[in-house]
Amino acid sequence: MASTNARSAAIAALTSFKSMAPRIHFAETPIKDIFASNVFNEEVQRERLPKPVFEKLHETIRNGAQIDPAIADAVAVAMKDWAIEKGATHYAHIFYPMTGVTAEKHDSFIQPTGDGKAILDFSGKELSQGESDASSFPSGGLRATFEARGYTAWDPTSPAYILENPNGTVLVIPTAFVSWTGEALDQKTPLLRSMEAVSKSAIRLLNVFGKNSQKVFSTVGPEQEYFLIDKNFYYARPDLLNAGRTLFGARPPKGQEMEDHYFGSIPERVLACMLEVEHELYKLGVPVKTRHNEVAPAQYEMAPVFETSNLAHDHQMLTMETLRRIADKYGLACLMHEKPFAGVNGSGKHNNWSLATVEGENLLNPGSTPHENAQFLTFVCAVLRAVDKFAGVLRMSVASAGNDHRLGSHEAPPAIISVYLGDQLNDIIEQLENGKPKSTKRGEDVWLGTRVLPKLRDAGDRNRTSPFAFTGNKFEFRAVSAGQSIAGPNTALNTIVAESLDYIAGKLEAELVGGKEFNKALHGVLSEIVKQHKRVIFNGDNYSDAWHAEAAKRGLPNFKTTVDAAPAILTKEVVELFGKYKVLNEREVHSRYEIHLENYKKRINIEAQLMVSMARTQILPAAIRYQGEVAESIVAAKTAGVNIGNLGEQEQSLSDLSKTIGELQRKVTALVQATEHAAASDEADEDVLAQATYSKETIIPAMKAVRELGDKLETIVADDLWPLPTYREMLFIK
């Protein structure tokens, strides 16, 4: 009865839980006083660095100038002194390998002096460059065991910070991670390259408009969805612990159909956890702004203010780590899998993307008269063209085994990449197709039926079914999944938009050299783009079957799974695109393809083996035990002289139970055989696409068959015998 005891013990522990976390007093430490207090930011740098060093450092940060190696020693000394004053004993180069999580190596400041004593030292070389075993991280063939050298390289555009621990602090330095040959082994390096590419292309186009900007940044505000459940339940579920999602679990009588959780009152324990998460993030300079209940029970969301893509990426990784770490203090487990519970909404990370000049202009801000804002319309058309031309790149950037469960499940955008513009912008784009736009459609004031409430007005509605929606002054890429790094999607966005900006700039430059009047040339180019790429615009219900049929008519790709999407990045056009903008060379592109498919098949293999283990050691024993109890009861009733005719229903129930147990045993055996075949293919070093395809076409259907029977048994077996915490418990007991 150990499994049963684990479940009942989890409920008992939950109901008696008392948090030992310290209280957060924002009245004593206001946000404005703690914000970025643990960050080696511009204010600290200005105070501690010699003026020439500060100016050179900020020329790099602000305008993307080459970092001057001569300033590294001065920055290192100032950074070390600041960190030691805050209790730091070690420094760490933090980097972002293609595992999807962060990595770090801690080194002490201590340097023995040879006389039995020591000094604290930190050099420019130690700041600028570190080393790690590159062959121990996913590399997609870029590194082998005998080619182990990899480097971490200081990224001055993302400030160092102090990571606090109950027993001390660490100076954390964001870095890029590359091989000895200079190829990117991480998420950050391609993102930084893509930011340079889109900046260069945007500046070129702005020059055609007669504007001189020093730098253009891609900016991001990533909304983070996540689940919080009691960690006693988490530890009693091997699937959550090892796979991040429930592999078994019958749908509860109440799920999210009452729609009463969304924006509802935040449970006290959850709110206390959120407040401490925000407190810690404020100290690290992460501008978290919004928090609320999400649609599914036990699901929540937090969102930050916009930042440059690189900093937003680093802060997003910090946010996920902080959520997991702080949740544990409140007896909670933070789940960021794309679909931890079947039958309720999964979690995404809505990636709000835009472009802004270093001078402060948002290039996707329509202004009050967008039909007259030629520059804005030009950048919108560039995005439309990019999304249509390279839809496969965007789809691949969010592809994973986990996200395959979420995309297209009537809770998240489908795998078909389309663009929502809203009524106002869509009307202007339609006008643009046929000539110069002449008007901007205005929203009507909404009268709320009483004078005490204000009239409301907005330019258009929102469309939460669209994977790529214009939302006022930015595009929201909604297909990004909750647990992934935002670096990949933003690298893809920056690169494909850079190509479109260059395309438009090149067309206009040629027209102007030929003597064409600017406005006439511009409207001609934009009209042509709308005509060629308007198929990607869709403002309706992306969940509907009618749209799927319409999208197929339009020729839009529908890569439903990771296996379908992966080959899209190996096309000649895509490889040339990333090569042209020096974001990824051909080997680096191929490495990402290999890693995506490797991760896909490995995750499914882990889930399949977990499912077999749980079925054999938890579900089947409970079901067989219940079968024995039912059989004993029937025998006892017969012995006591109960009329056999009255036992018919019970005997039929026993027969049905026995049949389901037998079917489950056969399906588990079939799943074992499927995983053994996959292991043999792996040993034979079979092509990774073939292995991933086998996982998709054979292992996943076998897993679905096992789950169906396991979930059926949950609805039959006596509750006191069922070993696993149920959905009704995990989602609703706070």
C-alpha cells in the first residue's frame, strides 16, 4: 500500500502546510529602492569606472561598437569590488547552451600569495573569457568528445548581477558560449548576431526615408504562463517529476469549463509566492509588471515591460529559474511544460516583438493617422513578407515534443503561421494594395449605459487564436511555448525581417536611382508586397476547420509536429538566409536541426519508459488488487447464500475490469517492444529524422493506447487503492 500511502500522505501534508518563508515588506523596502539593487548597471558603472572606461563600455552597449579589450581590467576590478561589498566570494560565467536551461561554473576570487595568505583578485581576462567542456553539451555534431574545448565570452550588453543565497552571494556574468572553432553552441550568440543583422537592415531602410539612426534594437516583452501545484503531489507523480507532464490522469468532473479561474482571486499562498518572486526579480532589474490567474485551474501568468531582445532573453531565463526556486519555499512546484495536464489549457510564452531606434522611436507605432504613416506601413509590410516567406523557420523555432501537444488544441494558435492585423490596420493594408491609403477606420465610442462609467474606444479587437497578431505597436508571436528560451524565436524573427527590410530598401534604392519620385516608388513596392503575401493575413477564428481548409487552398504550410517542421530549416533558401546575415553558418543550421530532433526522440523515449514503469508498478498492481477485492466480495456473497441472479451486475463489472487489465497489459507490452526497437535504431546510429519519425508514428500512438486504458482504470478502481494524485486533487487543492 506504499503508493496509496504516498498519495494520502501528500494530501495530509498539504492541508497542514505552513510556509517558513520570510514576509516581504514593500512598505519598508519600496520597489523603487530595491529595483536593480543587485545589478552592475549604468548607474553603478558611472560611479565606479573611470570616465574614459565608462564611455567606451557604453559605446559598445548603446551603439554596438566593438568592445575595447584594454578596458576589461578596469571593469573587472570595479565589478569585483562592488560584488565583494555585497558579500560575493565567487563569480560565475552564466551561459545558455542548447539544453534550453542555463549553465554556470563558479570560481572563487581567492588567489594564494605563497606566504600562507591570500588576496581577492579578478582580472580582465577572467571577466572576458572562461572555458567549459563543449562536448558535454548538445552540439548537433559541432563538437565531439575529442574536440572538447569551448569558451564563454563576456556579453557587456547584459549587465552582471548578484545572485543571493542564504549562505552567500555570487557575481553572475552573462556570456556567450562558442566552440574552439568559433561556432555558436548556445542560444545567445545567434540572437546577438541577429540583432546586429536587423539593426543594419533597419538603418539602411531608415536612410532611404532620410533618417539617420545610430542603432535599431529588436525589443521583446515575453508573457510567462505556468502552473503551481503542491509539491507533495509533484513528488508523488513520477511523470511530473521526470517528464514535466502527466502521462496518466482521467479528466475530472470539473476542469476549466466554468471559466471561473481566469482573472479570479489569487489564492493566498500563490500570491505570497508571486510577491517574493517579484521582490527577487526587482532586485535583479527584471521589470515584471503584470500577474494574474490564467484560464486553466492552478495556472498563472506574469509579464514584464519591454526590453531589448538580448536582455529580455536573459531576464526571461532568470524569471523561470526564480519561479522554480521561490515556489519551493512555499511548498509549491512550478510547472512550465507546454501541456502538463490533458484536457485543460497548456502554457505558452507570448513573445511581444517590435523594433525601436536607440533614439527612442518605436518603428511599429502606427501613430494617430496610420494611413499617412508611410514608414510604419513599410515596416509592417516587411514583417508580412517575412512571415509568409519564412513561415517554416518560425514554426521550427517553437517546435518541440511538448509544444506539439499544445499547438492547435483549441487553446493555442494552430501550427499554421498566419498574421492578424485587426480591423483598422487590415483596412489600411487593403487600401494600400490598390494605391495610396486615404483614410484610417476609427473605432466607435462604446457607451456603457451609465454616465458614471467612461466611454471606451479602441482601434480594433484582439484575436487570441492567431499565432502572430498585431497588437497596437508590436507583433505578438503566441506560438512560443512556456518552458523554452525565447532566443530561438527572436533569432528567427530578427533574421527573416532583416531580409525583408533589405529587400524593400534595395527596391527603393534602385527606383530612386532611376529617377522615380519617392512616394510613388514606395507605394509601388508596398502594393506589390501586399498582393504577393496577403495570403498570410487572416483575421478570423484560427481554430476553425474552415480556416484549415482555407489555409490549404492558399498554400500555407501546416507543419503539425516537430518532425514535420524540422526539414524546413535545411532548405537551400533558409541555409543561405542565415549564412547571408552571418547568424548561423551551414554547420550551425544543421546542428540545430539535429538537436531539435534528438531532443524530440529523447523526450518521447523518456516518457514511454516512464509510462511503462508507472503502468507496471503503480496502476496495474492497484487494479489487480481491486480485482481481487471484488472477486473476494462476490465469492463471499455466494457463500453467504446471496441469490446468484442478484450478483449479475457485479460479475459483469468484474469481467469488464479484468478485460481492461488484460488490455492494458498487452498495450504496455506493445509499448515496450516499440521502445526496444527505437533503442536498437539508436544503437545502429540510424538517421535522426528516421528515428524521430518512428517516435511520432509508432511510439506516440502506443503511448496513447496505454494512457486511454490507464485513465479508464482510474475511473473504475476504488479511490483508496488508486496510487496517483488525481487531477481533481492537483488542480483544485490549494
